[in-house]
Amino acid sequence: MSIASRRRTSTVITYVLLALLAVYTLFPFLWMVMSALKPANEIRARTPSFLIAAPTLDNFVRVLVQHDFLVYIRNSLVVSLAACALSLVISLLAGYVFSRNYRMKAVQTTNFAMLVSQMIPGVLLLVPLYITMRNLGLLDSYGALILAYTTFVIPLSTFMLSSAYDSIPTSLEEAAEIDGASRLRTLTSVVIPVMVPSIVSVGLYAFITAWNEFMFGYIFTSTDALRTITPAIMLFKGANTVDWGGLMAASVIAVLPVAIIFLFLQRYFISGLMSGAVKG
């Protein structure tokens, strides 16, 4: 077999494998969308089918109008944006200290402690965090969810930004200091503008983590006015019945904002993840 034939065969195999992977990953989402567009009698048909005889938007209308899902979307946006902003501010400052003072014993110890914290399953922290929030009087409020989500995303966000800081030469900061800039001015005017892809990447990670979280949102809030979107999906599952049409429509509505944001910012997300991967 010639070299050209081998290349063509390799290309065909690569595309076939990529197509299979795409089908495998997209199938659950496509099935969810198709089910959301089906009327109740087709969803409960004995033989499941991708074809829809009478497509309808009734499930989406019922979810948005009758179940006040716009309120849950608003709550998730408030909590996710606040957790994202708070974690970014803390991680930007902590990552800078980790990067520029990595030889200090205190920094190495803190780095190790944050690494260990990532190995603890979130469910083990549920009871301690619940008691802490109750003692602080934050249960059934945005504050409990914002603090909990920020706590979980800060370690990895700090590691990602610390790695991004490592890729920026210190000579840039030294030049700014020679020109009379303070440390804070150097950080905000010289270093951070260079790190936009990494900051967007970390912000996306924090936002998506807070948006998709279910367990703490389900336990820490109990009133409809403060419920976020992922626990709200459970409203369509009763003790003995499941409203599959409403559940699928609510799931599509919950996924769409994150998917749209990721589509627009995926270039920054990939660039941010790669920024600390290759260093000289």
C-alpha cells in the first residue's frame, strides 16, 4: 500500500471514529429535545421512536408559564453570576501569590491543602456546610448557595490562573515597576489584560459548575421563590408518576443557556486551558 493510500485510510478511519463519538455524545441531548417536542401519548408509546407524528411546544409553554420556570432561571443566573464573580476575584489574587511566591513554605502548604480538598466528595461536606449555613442564618437564601459554590470552584480556579500567571514573564512587571506603577496597578493594567483567555476559561468553569449543581441547591433552599433551575426539574417527578414531557422540556431549557454561552466563548475556553500547558 502506497503512502498516499495509507494517509487516505487513516483519514477515513479518523473521521468515522469522530462521527461515532459525536453520535454517542449527542444522542442523549437529541433524545431529550425530541421527547420534549412530543405530545404525552407519543412519549408513552410502547415502541420509542425518533419520529414525531404531531410535534408540539405545549411542554415548553407549560414549563415556562404554569410552573414559573422563568423565576428559577433568574435565581440560577443570580447565584451563578455571583459565584463566578466572587471566585474570579479570589482566584486572580490567590493565583498571583501562588505563581510568584511558589518557593514559600506557606504557599506550598496551602497549595497542598487545596489539592487535597479536591479529593473530598462534595456529599461528605453537605452536613458540615448545612450546619455552618444554619449558624450563619443563611439557609434558604442566595448567600448560602453563592458561598458553597464559590468554596468548591476556588481551588481549581486558583490552580488554572496560577498556571496562566507562570506563562507571563516577570520582566513585564519589572518594567512597569520601573515606570512607577504599584503592585496592584501592575497587576490590573499589565498582567490581567494579557490573561483574558484564561480568565474567561475560569469564569466559564465557575459559572457552569454553579449552574449545573443540584444537591446543595436542593438542600439549602426550600421555597419556590429561591429555588434554582436544577432542583426545580425535580418538580416533574412525583411519588408515583413522572411528567416526562415537562421534565424533558425543563431539561432542554436548563441546558440551552450554558450551551449558547459555551458556543460563543469556546475559543477563549480552549485557549485558556492551553495557556499553561506549554511552558519553556
